[in-house]
Amino acid sequence: MLDKIKTLVFGSKLESLLFVRKHLNNFKEDVEVVGKAKSNEELINLLLSKKPYLLILDINSNENPLEVLKDFDSLTYEIIIISSSEKFAIEAINNFNISAYVLKPIKEISFIKAIKSTIEKIKNKERFDLNNLQVISNEIIAIPTINHIELISTNNILYLEADRKYTVFYLEDNTKIVASKNIGEYEKILFKQNFFRVHNKHIVNLTKVSKIDKTSGSYCVIKNKKSISISRRRQDLLKRYLSLK
């Protein structure tokens, strides 16, 4: 179970940010604000460095943070949207995992109810259930296979490979495990650690990458000498993740 819910707040107007900050202070036991972004550029960097569970997005016509989230594929942050525009409401509901939508002018009771319900939703998701994919701790992950559940050290994972609705785990001891979950499910959890999805087909353990080669296309070399391609769209995100940009 999470100690506190790591939360990012997005907004370009000071008045709205102060309102959000004031009411989040009432939930200090459950919520930790790990960053505030005033632009899409800042939001990208904070998403990669802080790895939050909850986003509170105050959207206006100047910058639309929903455009940023499209680059993060299947990652499912819980999201609370604050906006006066129905256009953003429709876009958010149709394309993202929206926990709550608060219309402007903001009513305090509506925002407080949105925070409470979202906190409870996140806590419910984090409760351990052996029938679902879970990380037991930062070091151990439970992987459901067709016949049983494997408990393995995340430090033993080199990379993951998508195989239709299954995921193949390649381990440091040269064994592999075929999990009965798709790779998107693992991206949601392992992103919070040192794993990065470099391609639709692969997630790599960055602690097991010996180098990133840019000479003929871009690819990373795993310590077992396996070379894995980095998609063009993912190259910039990876540079930001590694604080190279």
C-alpha cells in the first residue's frame, strides 16, 4: 500500500493553483504534492522524474496538458480535470482515465468530493490481490502465468517483450517467464521504478542497459548483449527520463 499518493498539479493561473493547494492541505495524510507545472514542457519533465499516481490538471485555452499525456501510451494516472470548457471535458472523458471533472467556477464541495473519491479509488487499486498483477514491494513482483504465480525480483529482470495478449519476461539468469497479462499492464506499475517502454514491443530495465547506441538508428544494448530498438517517438522521452535534455 502506498504511504502517500504522489500528486502533480498543472495550471498556469496562480489563483487556481492556490485554491488547489489550499484544499490539498486538508488531505496531507494521504496526498503528497511532488511538483507543480505551469507549461506542457514542465509537465513532461515532472511526469518522467516524479512518477506520480495522481494528476490535477487545470486546463485553459493556452496550453492543453492532455496532448502531453497522449505520448505516455497506456500509463493510467488517476486524473482530476478542472476547466470551464466542455471541449476539454469531452476530450478527457473520451481518451483518458478521468477520475473526476470539476467545472469552473469551482465549488469547494465539488473539488473536495473529487479528491476524496479519487483517493479511495487509488487505495482500492493498490490493495493486494493475488489474482491480479501486483508489485509486493519495490523488489518483488508477482507474475501470473497460465498455471501459477511467479514471485521474482525486479532486479533480476532484463527486459519485457510483448507477445500479443501475453508478456515474456527475460531474466538475468537466462530464463524467461511468459505472463498471462499484456505488456501495458506491466508498464503501468514498472514505470514507477527503473523501467522504461522504449518501443510498443519492449520495456527495458534501465539498470541493465550498458549503453544507448545512436549510430544506426537508436537502440539500447542490454548487459546480455541483446540490442533493443528505441522508437523515434520514444527517443525524446527517454532523454528526458535520463535527464539528458
